[in-house]
Amino acid sequence: MRAATTAAAIAIALSAAACSDLGEPCRNDARCGGDLVCQLPVAADGSVASEGVCGYSLRVRGDVCAVSEECDKGLFCSNELPSDVVQRFGRCVEVQAEGEPCSHDENCAAGLSCAVPEGAETGTCAAAAQPRAD
């Protein structure tokens, strides 16, 4: 019976050593506990860092969100868009096409930016102005 108790104690110790809390450093998902995953930062050149932090999985299209950072790549939280209804939570939605409403450049598809008129809170996704060739 003593061997079983020792084995159980070792298993618990190993389990505790492998689990990290939200925001703790990690190198892979196995290091994060519960529903957490290891979020490894991606550099502008597309390279992935070797160390990240434990966090929740990014949400997919249609999932409830509070901020865009919770949504997967290519999505943003709809509560950033203009609405007559005060939204505490939104849904992860695909980025907007040219002419669609936006409040940040990140709301717009690649190659577009959010053109917000002076004094307004929201604008529309538009192609970046090209410099004139003289």
C-alpha cells in the first residue's frame, strides 16, 4: 500500500509541476493547465517565438467575445462596429470588405484601412490612397 501512496504522490507532484496559470510562461500546451493553451507570439516576419504565455484559446467565427484580441486571426469582435444597441459582448466576425463599416484598421481586410472622417467615431473600409506619380 505504501508503494501506491508514493506513486500517487509522485503523479500529483508531476501534474502540479506541469500546470501553469493564466498568464504564466510556457513553451507548449502541455505546460498550461485546464482549458488554457500556450499562446506563442508571431513576429511580423511570420516567425513564432519559442516561449509564450498560457491563455484561453482564440475564439472562432460566431463565438461570443468582449474584445477583438479574443478572436482568431482574420476575425474581430463585432462590438467594435457602430450599433444603436449598447453591446457589452459581440461575436467574432470576418474582417470587413471595402465600403463596409469599421472603427479600426484591424476591422478591414488586407490592403484596406479604416477611413474615419474627422470628428466621427466610425468610418468605412477603403483602399489606401496611392501617392501621386509626378
